[in-house]
Amino acid sequence: MTIEQTVEIPASEADDDDGLGYEGECPLDHTPNAETAAAIREGRAMMRGEIPAHWYNSVDEMWEDLHT
């Protein structure tokens, strides 16, 4: 048996100063640094299909890419 369901996830309308678009307050009262904010934006762009996601065949390949 195959069950398929389509779920629409509305885009966040929140627009914080850091451009990450999250709503509400961080429970730890933490604002991400520039590198973390850039990584979050890149991940969200990958999820939207705007840039290709990175795929690796092994942990060694991923580790090598991380250090280049």
C-alpha cells in the first residue's frame, strides 16, 4: 500500500534583521554569528531548490571537501 499526502508549508513572513526569517525569540537568547547565519541561508536555499545540495559517497569525501 502506498500513501501519498501533499502538505503545503507556508513561507515565513517574519523578516528579522539578520535575514534568516525565523519567528519568535530564541529560547537561549542567542543571535547566530555571521558564519552560522550564512550556513542557515545556504541550507534554506538548498531546500528551496535554488542551489544544488551537496552529496558525498563517503565520509572521507565529505571530510576532504570540508577542509578545502
